[in-house]
Amino acid sequence: MEKIVVYPGTFDPITNGHVDIATRASKIFDKIIIAIPKTPTHKKTLFSVEERVEMAKEVFKDNEKIEVTEFEGLLVDFVKKIKAIAIVRGLRAISDFEYELQIALMNMEISAVETVFFMTSEENMFVSSSIIKEIAILGGDISSKVPSIVWQKLKEKFSKNSK
């Protein structure tokens, strides 16, 4: 039986931290589905869902074990629909753990879906999509913290906005 896991997130934008988690998960599981919600419930996004899916597909195009898709509705319903065995989440700090533990326990309670946590690598400990966007808005160079396609899209987005 193929071991499929879902790695959900808004990925707005996808960072090297996300790439690291997905790549490491792909060494353990047979298939990683990067799942991007069509309508995030608690975040206003910079990039459209189509742009986020496109960037993620470009980033993972050479890894046949990683697939990118969008989904609607409850994550646990999507997980069950595609017959995944677990949800993958990355942890950076204690604050991440507290939030992610609540979500994992609720997912387990309502659907019996397991969550597997990966600790971030040291170089990505303080990288978040929010911080990346803030630095990019202010003209900072975060090219070492995001895939090249993301860096290009951020520069395009903010050069349009500054005109």
C-alpha cells in the first residue's frame, strides 16, 4: 500500500523551510501531496491560489514523489478523500508546537487522521512566509530564504505595486 501524506499550507509564498520539510518527508513516505486551500480561512494572501500552486509545482517539478494541488473544505475530508495516511506539518518553535498540537488533536478527534511533525532545519528556524513578505515589501533581499521562482515573483509583485 502506497504511503501518501498531505502537507497543507497557504504557502504564501513557499519558502526554503517548506521545501526542506517536503523534501525530507519524501524520503520517508511514498508520496507527498502539497495541499493549498482555495480559500484560506484566517489569512489574507499576497498571491492567488493559482499563483501559489504554480510556484509550488515549479519548485517541486524534479521530485516525482511530490505533487501539488489545491483543495476546498476541511483538510481532514481532503486527506480521507485521497486516502492519505497522515498530515505533515513543520515546527519551528514552541509557539508553533502549541498551535499545531491543538490542530492535530482536533483533526484526530473529528476524523482519526494522524499528524506527523518535522522539526525545521537550523537555517530555516526563523523563516516564515509572513516575514518573507514583510522584508520583500520593504525592498530587502531574501533570495537566500526562498526558491528562485518565488524570489522572482516577489520582485515582480512589488515592482508593480511601487509604480
